[in-house]
Amino acid sequence: MNSPRKTVIRPESIGKLNKSLVLKQIRLYGPISRAEIARKTGLSKPSVSRSINILLRENLILREGTPEVHEKIRRKPEMLRFNKRAAFFISIDIGGTKITFGIGDLSGEILKEHQIENPHSWDEIVKLIFIETKKLLKSTKISYDDLKGVAVAAQGVVKIDEGTVTSAPNIMGPREYPLRDKLKEYLQTVPLWIENDVNLSAMGEFWRMQEKYKNIVYISIGTVIGGAIIINGKLFRGKNYYAGEIGWFIPDRGYLFKELGEFGCLERLATGPALIEKTRRIIQKGYYKDDFLISNNSITPRKIFNAYKKGSVIAKQVVKEWIENLGITICNISSLLNPELVILEGGLTRSGDFFLKDLRRIVQWGCQVPPEIKISTLQHRAPLYGGLKLCIDNFLKEI
């Protein structure tokens, strides 16, 4: 009978684990002394000192001042702190009309951000990302060597293992675009991660809320509808990376087998363009002769919401149906996943929280355990923070 194999733990693996434990304590609790690190981790003082010496050489931690000698020849302990400027990262969000760039450090703070117009062509986007990355580094006086990662938030379905993007709305190019490989031609040795924009937004919200909630559904409502799911603090992507495609929900059997084009049913009902189209149809029917929405030459979601607040009959009809479709969607999601929190973000949430009372009333009625519903506090910056988190997590994992 063969004896079971023994797992051999190599000394270098122990050293890496110790270094990781020590760095974590300094990140969370610094400035902190060596003795306190040893107490918190349970490591021996020599093991702590070895890890600290390595981290000092790698510039990941810094000494906080110098030890002082007291009157009774007692030394004040050396304090150590995390060096948040040891590495920098760029987070990029390819939005519907703009491409937003943010550069941040190891603390996760965005040091500078700027936007450019989206050319709506994958090849042009790739070239612009390289050009704007160089500009951003130059304007912040950060060297290319100190750039330790780039994260890109892309619309559509992102196959993270391959770095390809499929079904990206309003961007010209192949249906499945090899975004990571194309960017690598320019960025070369810089580590690069591609992720769905709504997934990164959910990660950004989760992170900035200090991970208070562990189960979150994130819904982005603008020119398109997207969703992301966080279960037990981790993104749930599904087998083919299609988890969270909320735009494909069918809120009513009346929509079964109807022609929807390449977009989903809810996306045809509850986006900004859908609200505009519905408003125009009602106006064209001529039922309401004196509604002040009729006098608007160009209808926008913001104008519809403002008209709703002022009592427009047309706007009330359009917005009421929008709230109901959104409420049914959240009820169904909540019954399936039982999240603690649903976060709403996107262009249709930036006119205020006037619709939340009616939305919550539907969800309270339709759920056994209704989730909290909040509007994003980060809004357009959410994917930037999510990208920074992705870069930092991978950077720290490597060291």
C-alpha cells in the first residue's frame, strides 16, 4: 500500500508568505512597530525582521522617522509605514461617448483623471489609449518604469482569459476584438487586465464602501443596461462571462418571441433611448394637446424627468412604466440571489433620487427580504476605482 504523499513546503514559499503577512499588517495598521507586527501575526521577531528588510529594499515600506534615545536609555521603537508611492497604475473606462483615464497609487486614490472623445472604432481606441497614457505619465511626472499595471473597463462581454471583447455596442470593428493583444503591442511589458465596465464599477463600489456589504447587485442604466453580481465579496461571471446581463430580462410574457434586434428586452424598454422613443410615440398619437413636453424640440431623458417632476401627464406615463419595469427586475433578481444591496448607476440615475420611493415600494411588495436600494455615490468614477483595485490586488499578489 502506497503511503500518502507529503506536501513539501519550500523555505522560499514560507518567506513569501511571511512577507505577505508582514506587508498586510503595515498596510492596515501602519505606522506600526516590529514588535506589534510579531504580536499580530504570531511570527517570530527574526522572521518579521527578515521580511521587513526585504520590503525596505523593495521600497514597499518606509521607516517613519528614526529611533530616539530616551533619558533612561530606552529606545523609541522604529515605526514602519506602507509606501503608497512605490507603484502607480492607470485605470481606463471606455464609455459610450467618452474614454476616461485615471492614474492612482497603491492607496487606491485617483491622483489625476481626464477624458477624451470616444472615436467608436476599436483600432482608433487602442492608439488613443497608448497616446493618452504617455501624456498622463508625463503630466504627473511618473516614469514609465513606475507604471505597474493598466486596467481597462470595456463595454460588452469580456472574456477575461483571452482578453477579447464581444458585442460591444456602438464600437466599430470585428464582433470579437482582441483588445488585450492589440494593447500589448503598445504597452509591451506593463501588466494589463481587461474587464467588463459594469463588473469593474461594482468592484469599485464594493471597495470604496470598505467591503461593508458582501452580496451586491450593481445595475447600470443609461444608453444601455448592464449588471454585475458580487457574491461573498467576489465577482460572479457565469460560465461564459454572461452573468449580470440584466438588459436581457423579459419583464412580461407579452414580449415573448418579439423581434428585439441584437439587444435584450429590458434594454429596449428601460434605457434612455427607450424613454425618448416612447415619449415621441405618445406625442405623435396626439392624445395630449396641452402637455408642455410637446413644445420641446429635442427630447432627452433629463427633460422627461424634469417634466415628470413638474406634473407632465406624458412624462408621468413614461416614467411610471420605467419604474415598474425596473422594480419587477429588481424583485426577480432579489428572489433569486437575495442580495443585501442593489446599487443603481448611470445616466438615468443622475437626475436625482425622485423615483426611489416608488421603486422601493414595488420591491418591498414583491420580495420576501427586500434589499437596500441606493444610487451610486461614485457614478462615472466607479469603473476607475474598480480598475485600480484590480491592478493593486494583482500587483500585491505577485510580490
